[in-house]
Amino acid sequence: MGIQKDQIINLDAIVVGAGFSGLYMLYRFRKAGLNTQVFESADGVGGVWHKNRYPGARCDNESYQYNYTFSEELYKEWTWSSRYPEQSEILDYLNYVADKFDLRRDLQLNTKITAARYNEEDNRWKIETDAGTKYSAKYFITGVGCLSAANVPNFKGLDSFEGEWYHTSQWPKEKVDFTGKRVGVIGTGSTGVQAIPVIAKEAGHLTVFQRTAQYSVPARNYTYDYETIQKAKENFQETKRQMRESFVGSAHIEEPRPSAIEDTPEEQEKVYERAWEKGGASLLLETYADLLANDESNETASEFVRKKINQIVKDPETAKKLTPTYRIGTKRIVMDTNYFETYNRENVSLVDVKANPIVEITPKGIKTTNGEYELDMIVFATGYDAMTGSLFKIDIRGRNGISLQEKWENGEQTRTYLGVATAGFPNMFMITGPESPSVFSNVPVSIEQHVEWISDCIEYLREHDIEVVEAKVESEDEWSKHCREVGESLLFVKTDSWYTGANIPGKPRRFLIYLGGVGPYREKCSEIAANGYEGFSLLTSLKKA
Ligand code: NA7
């Protein structure tokens, strides 16, 4: 029998999103005996890895570390092809996980959760979907990702553009053919830097519209040989331990030297050159422990990369425009394959839209204060409304009908307890929510930690007949303050970026990533759990204490 109109389907838990977070949450909840349903707006599992199909998309964490570690069997069954696999391979992996653990039967695709409202009368979350079906669940969990709400800048005239346009995070499944076309790419973050060299090879002419010049380090990707794969599999337990205990969720490769300014310029050069030759996004930043805390040290690394750019790019004018001035690493460090080299191609030109901003999109192309560029296609590599954007796309309302957005943006600023819960929203948990290590870590490691913590918490509630779990206001005040203080002790807050919300016009500027380290954060969360979920109010009846 089908679902009747106005029928409400009752569940124990509802999870939003079928990426790394939602898939593992479902696995854990099933093990804990919770009747769970995962909802995903896309037509497949994979989260950002399902949607980010743009040319050149690949991971910038090493593959043998950018995966689940909860199952040794899974880890040993799956074999990555290379150091930095392409999007399609990561998507294959997540599909493999969904099949291996038979997750699809509790997973509803093509269904967007539009609203989630907490009902104080019965302590349940009422969930609405765009399919019109209504659900009720005791626990509501968001696994929506920190970088999934696309930022398409509100340029005047976009609707009038007669060519094709795409945002990289909503890339079509069919191949987009750039052959012989006049293509414009707006944005030179991680995404633009990956896409530009690939598009340039196909396009008739590529014009890059750059607002901020980027530091980028060569990826030096390579195919794994048999020995490397075997070694990674044999070292599973040790790699897992190191990832979980480390600062950024990556297995330890080399101990950083204490400070760049304690080394001579010749020593610094050697250290940076070695990292540059090894390649990869973070190795250069991991050379010295104080690069993200000390301006003077940071400048040595920044200058090293600036020099590299000027050596690679042949045209001095273009090289100058491509030379970044901010502190390296304070926007997310980028890695590339032939990014700067691409500007030596005849068919590529660079437009500085900081000097000459985009005024409008016209039927024929892009108009800046300096003139009009005729284009057949525009690619927006303009990033995301990060950290809170994907949560705000759902009308989430807690006690007294107050929405998350009202609580975090209109009233006080974003406040969470451990980045996993927020006062006024009982029985709701956020996987990699604001003020957790999230994007300043090897994200699957942080996801696993949250998922395990949340499912342990719910098992504890059930064992102790606790109906309501809710972050206390004073706990989140304290956590937010701590998070802010740690953030402000480092250089990130001095640069405009999506880390600080500065990429979205009108968004309150806040640093919503916990920078105290993945390992120490895990310890803190475990300690809170061991102390009977200290800082949360736990109620056995529905009345608020
Ligand atoms: P990012 O890193 O936010 O990059 C977006 C780029 O788009 C960046 O160069 C922006 O310039 C540019 N941008 C954004 N809005 C505009 C407007 N209005 N005009 C011109 N240029 C603009 O997003 P990505 O997708 O590259 O990467 C996001 C993360 O995903 C990445 O760090 C990985 O963790 C995965 P800006 O620098 O703001 O001046």
C-alpha cells in the first residue's frame, strides 16, 4: 500500500545528505538499532563528490588517507589508483561503500528536505520534503557538508547571456564540450586552479577572470605501484591512529621544523624546495610549525612561492598579476597540475577583476570596467557559501519556532557546542558543523569522529532513558569563545576568504572552524562523553529544566 496523503512516517532518526557523513551515520545508526532514513537531493550518493564533476576535479588529500577507516576490511578491499584520485574514482568508492554495507535500502535519493521543525509537545522533529511527504523522527542529523551551497555571484545580466554557463559544483553528467569555444572562467580558488589547465587544452580561447591571485603548489600526482599500495594496507592500524591523533587528521609524514625565522635563508630555501619537489597542497605549510602563526615566518614561505610563479610564467605582466600578496595558507592552500604553466599558452589570457571589476554579464559575454570580453561559455568557479550556507538552505526550527538562521545570523552570532549541537535545537546533531575542525582537517577523519560520537551519545541516551539532549547556552558560549580565541591567535582571520565568510556579500564575518587540532578536539569530545555528556542538559521528561 502506498503512502496516504497527510500520513506522517515515524522514524527514530533522519539524516540529511548521502555523502561521507550520511552514509557512515546510517551504518552506525543501523548497528545501534535505530530505524533511520537518509535523504539526498541528488540522484546518487556521494555528496560533493557526486556533484563536483567539473574538468580536473580531484582530491587534494592523499587517497590512502582520504577514506573511511572504520572498517579495516573495507580499507583493504579498496585500492586507489593514484596519490590524488579524480572525482569519478572517489565517487566509485562511495558507491562501493553504499553497496558493500547495503545502505541503499534506507536511503532516499532525489528528495530534498525543505523544513525540519522541533515539536516541544512530543519531542520529535517534523520533517518536510520537496516530494510533499512528511516524516517525524526523534533525532535529526545534518550531514550536509561545509562546502555545498554554491555561490553564484549576483551579477547583473546573467539571465541575458546567450551562451552556456555552469557552476563547477553543479556540473552536468554529460561532457561539456569546450572544443574551439571562447570560454571564460571566473574564480581561481582550488576549483578554478584545477579546471583552468584542463579547459585550456580544449578551448579555442580561455579568459580567466581573477579577483585574488593564488598560491598554488604542484600536485605531482603519480600512479601508485604495487609496493606502495601493499605498504599502505599493511600500515592501516598505524595510519588510522596517526590520523586520529594528529593536528589536521593526516598521518604523520615528517616533523615540522620549529620556526622559519630560526633557519638561515639558505636553509629555508632548501626546506621549501624539498616540499615543492615532493608536491601536494599541505606539505609546504607543514615545513615549519609557525607558518600560520607568525607573520615573519609566513612571509618566507609566501615569498618562496611568489618567486616560483615568476620563474614559471614567461610574460612579466601576467606573472605580476598572478603573484599573490596575502599570507600563504590563510586562504586554503591550493595544489595544481600545470596551473601557472597554462598562462604560457597562446590561447589563455588573464583579466584582473580586482583592478577592473566585473560590471555585468551581457548577452555576448562579460563586461568589466575595462571593456567587454566576448564568450561562448562561462564557468563560475566562485566557490560556496561555506560552513553555514548548506544548513540555512533547510528551514530548521528549534524551540519556540526559532530558526537556526535567526539564532545565528539575526540575533547573536553563530554559536555551537563542539560544533556538533546548538542550544535551542534539542536532539539535533550536526556532522562537521560550524566550530568543529571540519574543513581544516582531512575531512573524512573528522566526519568519522562526529558520527561515532553522535551514535555513542544516542546509545547512551537510550540506555539511560533520556528523552532530550540539548547543548546548554553557557557551554556553547564557552566553546564559541574558545574557538574564537584559538582562531584569532593565528593568521587566518587577517585574510578575506571563505574561511571567514568574507566571500559572501553581507555575511557576518566569523571564523567558524576549530583550529585547536583534530587530536586534541577528539580528546575533548571523548572527555565530555565520559563525563556523562557534560555541558548538555539531559532530560528524562519533556519539560525543559
Ligand atoms: P573558493 O576557494 O571560494 O574560490 C572561489 C574563487 O572565485 C576565488 O578566486 C574568488 O575570488 C572568486 N570569486 C568569488 N566571487 C567572485 C566575484 N563576485 N567576482 C570575481 N571572482 C569571484 O572556491 P573553490 O570552489 O575554488 O574551492 C572551495 C573549496 O572546495 C576548496 O578550498 C577545497 O576545500 C574544496 P576571491 O579569492 O574571493 O577574491
